[in-house]
Amino acid sequence: MSTTTAPKLNKRQREFQEAREMLLKFLHHKSRVYCVLRSVSKSGMSRTIDFYTITEDNRGNGVESYMQYLTGWFGTLLDYRRDKHGALKVGGCGMDMGFHVVYNVGAMLWPKGTDKPHGTRNGEPDNAGGYALKSEWL
């Protein structure tokens, strides 16, 4: 009888796995992720952005809604650097960089797509992971 052991994960792999698990706890397909622009570089080629979602807690007396900070887990999942205040440093310009980050997080959370379609794209049901989350600027 042979015993197999799972390969030991390094620190980066453990952090990635933890971030993915926490994000799946707070986000589901069709979740709305709110983007908050913190700063733009003088050249306009990079910016810092924070990410949140609204979640509900039904412990205690009734349901309470609150903003859940997601930036740290997003940074770990996508291997993005953070500024001294914790916001993600996102390089690039000429497109919606908040959407870009949220799309990439969705693609990492559901690499094979979602079980059920979460919308339509080009007139067809869409279950692609990248489009599972909705981004919105505050």
C-alpha cells in the first residue's frame, strides 16, 4: 500500500490559495466589485486603485450590509504590488483599468467558467469567468 502526499506549497502558493479561498467566500458570479481610484501618476501610465464589495452579515439581530475590502486579496491573486497605503498599483492606460483588474480576478476565480450563465454576450449565454464579476467605479 503506497501513500501519496500532496506536494508541499511554498509561501507564494499558500498565499495565493488563501486569497482565492477568501475571495470565493465573499464573491459569487454576478457580484459587483466597486473600484476606488486613489491616485494617477504624473505620466498617466499607472494608477492606484482599491477594490470593495458589499456583503451581508446575518449574525445577531437582522441582516447588516457592509463594505468588504478586497484589495489585498486581489493583489495576492494577481501578483500586483501595492502602494504605501495598500492600494493596488496598476500599470497601463487607454482602457478601464478597474474593469481590467476585476476581469482578471474573475478569470482566476473561475478559470473554466461558472456553472450557470451569469449573463449574455454576443446574444449567447455567457459563463466565462472573466465576465462573472461586475465592476463599478465609486
